[in-house]
Amino acid sequence: MDENNFGNAFLYSCFFDKALGHEQFVPEHVISYQISGETHIDHQNGVMILKEGQIMIAHRHQLAKAFKYPAEGKEYRSLSVMLHIDRLNQFGMENHVSFDKKYIGEPNILLEPNSFLEGYFQSLIPYVEQSKSVSKQMETIKVNEIITLLLEIHPELKTFLFDFSEPFKIDLEEFMVKNYQYNVPIENFAKLTGRSLASFKRDFNKIFQTSPRKWLKDKRLSEAYYLIKQKQRKPVDIYLDLGFENLSHFYSSFRTKFGITPATISTPFSTSKDRSD
């Protein structure tokens, strides 16, 4: 597997192995081009499949899981450009672009096929395949180029791109129950609920009567028990979906909580206690 960052803005992925899953918090806007294979993006509003030759743009401040599938007989290859706030802010000032509105549309958008955008990504491939880095000057030029192309081809993305607002305070309990399966740092959960880390921990303890880290672990394990027992799911098929980093960590955590391994669950699930913990 080869996955490299070139400078601060470009991420190139290339591998032949089976599908890999990545948990992630998306801190910056990102535009991605699928060179070959498929990327299945499980995000808070559903699932998006990015197929060969397609381009998508994702809004910052969201949770997502990216599952990467090589094509049959071909490697998986994708190229992404991160659109950092400071670069967008500088671009806006230099080009007199106003940015005073909050974006309220879809966080992930599949863009219509376009020869200019495809040509742009093709122009990046020699940099990421034949060199180990991109100069800061070239990085600035190429990032400004994609911003310009997006504004000319898709002017409706102006508010999407230049929304620099921070998440506002939302219902913490509802958010955590919906998103506990994302394996991201506690700091990111705090940001997404519109809180500082200290206020997040304080509010969390008031609601759940425990710490965020312990609640997340117990919630994921209880859901795992339910899925294995009631839905006959295999541990290897669910541990990534529930936010565990690897299978051995899942097995050891499961045994610590329940006193048995997932493979030994064989009697009828008699209570809903673990399902709701």
C-alpha cells in the first residue's frame, strides 16, 4: 500500500490489497478524484460511492468512514486536494470574494463530469507519482487553480467553499447516540457539538454519568454483542464499523467487558440491557 501526503494539500493513495477502512474527522474541505477502483464513503447523512473517473467535494467538520476497494485486476488509486481555511481566506481576500454566509446544503457533493477538472487532476499525477514532495510555491499555485476552476464551473459552490463558521452548540446526547461508531479523538466530538473540550466533558458527564471514553467503549461493545448474538454477524465484519482499530483490540475489549470471546456467544440473547447501555 502507498498513501502519501505531498506538502499540506495533496494526498495520493495507491494499493492492490483488499478494501481498507479508515475512520476520519474531516477538518478541511477536500476534493477527491477517483483514478481507479472505488471509494465508499459512509458519512452522517448516508453513503456515497465514488467510482472511477468521478470527482466529489466534501465539506469540513464532518465524520466519515472511507472504504477503499481496488478494481478487479487493477490497483486502487485516488488523489485528493485539501482546501485549508487559511488558503481559502487568502484567496478570497486577493480576489475580492465575500464570505459572510453559512453553508446549509449537503456536506458531500458528487460533481458532474468535466474535462477541466479531470485535466487538473491529471496534471497533478506526475507530481505525486514521480516526486516525494511538492514545493510550497507550486502547492499554492495548484490549490489556487482548483479553487478558481470550482468557482468558474460551479459558482453555486461559493458558499460551500467560503463558509468559515464554527459548529454551533447542538444536542450532545442525540449527536453521540447517532455517531458513537466513529473512531475519532474526543476533541473532534467536542468540536462537532460546538463545545470546548472542557465543556464537552462536563456536559457529557451530566448526561451519561460517565466519561466520554468509557461510554464510547461500552456503547460499541454492547452494539457488537447485539449484532453477533441477534443478527449473526461475524466479528471480522463489524469491528471496523463500530470504531475499533483492529480485530485483536476488539477481541480483548470484548472479553474484558463480557468475560467471554465473541466466538463463545451461543445462548439466546435474554435481555436488552446490553443493547441500551
